[in-house]
Amino acid sequence: MKLEVAAVGKDYLIPVIDSVSFAAEAGDFVCLLGPNGCGKTTLLRIVGGIEPATRGRVTLDGHAVIADQRHVRKVGVVFQEDRLLPWMTLRDNVGLVLTPLGLAAAERAATADRYLKLAGLGGFEDYYPGRVSGGMRQRAAIARALAIEPDLLLMDEPFGALDAQNRRIMQTEVRRIWRQTGRTIVFVTHSIEEAVAIGTTLVMLSARPSRVRELIKNDGHVERAKLVDDLNTMIMEEVERQQGAGPGA
């Protein structure tokens, strides 16, 4: 599934995104980076058709993404909060997203079990969210997003609430799941180290109103430590530019 973002902009009371363009080939793992307030989550929501762009165009395999309209392509979303229903088992939480597809109860359960196992939760299907760890709940949220077999998977800072150890574990796990499924992923993170560790394409956004400052193919040609340093420098430059421009910029 090819994603194309063409001159996308978003205005609220002030411009948040000026004009952002990039493309992702099928199977890419794209990480969106940038200073706080530059519109990373807003851009992700526009890509997913959750909210409209003020200008520009998003296409999935050539089909336009129109906010609040049924897409030709399926899009899965993983938020920072797991958003699991506490009165349902992990199986039922995952199976819930399959109900609109008209699947029989047995097929929903089998599909939920398959993706829970893929996410490393085999044997925990009958557990309730309150009985498992935060990392396990996020695995269930990933399983839920994958259960619809999306063409595009969007992840909005999904590990931000986890401790450092669980965050590293989940970074490894999401890379494993990505390799096994071949899904195209767009992933928002504030952590440069995380982006460099998991992403194949890094989109560095400028300060608000944002543009693409740098588009980097993370293919191993640049040493990881140097890439982290370079990206940290870019972030600091953008923060300083934003502070110098004042609050209305």
C-alpha cells in the first residue's frame, strides 16, 4: 500500500501545518519527528481520515483519503492510551472491531486469538485488561488494530506511557510484527532514539507551522549514534527558531 501526502496543510486559529509532502512505499515504517506542537498527531489524523486537511491531498494507492468517508483501503490506529474496555476480555476487545465486518462470533474469536498470539499474548485471551500490565495492554491494542488486516497502520506515540524497559521491549516487538505482517506503518514519536531504532524512513518536521525539514532513509548507511546526534541538533534548532519567532508564529 503506497501512501502519498501532497502539500497537506492545516489551520486552526493559526496555521499548524504549512505544507507537508512525503511518500511511503508499501511496507515502509515511517516515523514522524519534530518539536512539540509542530502538528505530528494532527498530520497522522489527517492521513487516517480522522480529520480533514485545510489544503493538500492524501492518497492510499491512488485513492483520495476524505475525512469521515468510507475508504477503499482499511486503516488501523493505535493510540497512546490502549482504550480497551475493562469489562471485556482481551479476546472480546480485539473481536469488537470485527463486528461491523459481519463476521460470525466463532470467526471473530478465531481472528482475535490469531492476532493476540502474533502480538505475544497467546494464553492471555481470556484475561481482562485490569489483570495485565501496561505493555500487555498495548500489545492487545496493536492486535486490535491489526485484526481488521489494515493496508495502513497508524501509531500515535503508542509507548509514551510505558517505562523505559517496557518501551524497549515494545520497540523490538513492533519491529517483529511489522516484519511478519509487511504492513505500511506511520508512527509518531517524540523520541529520536526510538525513531532511529525502528523506522526505515524518518520525516523530520520543522517548528510550527510545519514543513518537512529533512527526509531520511534509515538504511544503515549512517551510523546510528551520528544520526541521533544530527536529529537532536535539528530539533534544538527548530525549538530555538520557534522561541525566537514568538507565540503567534
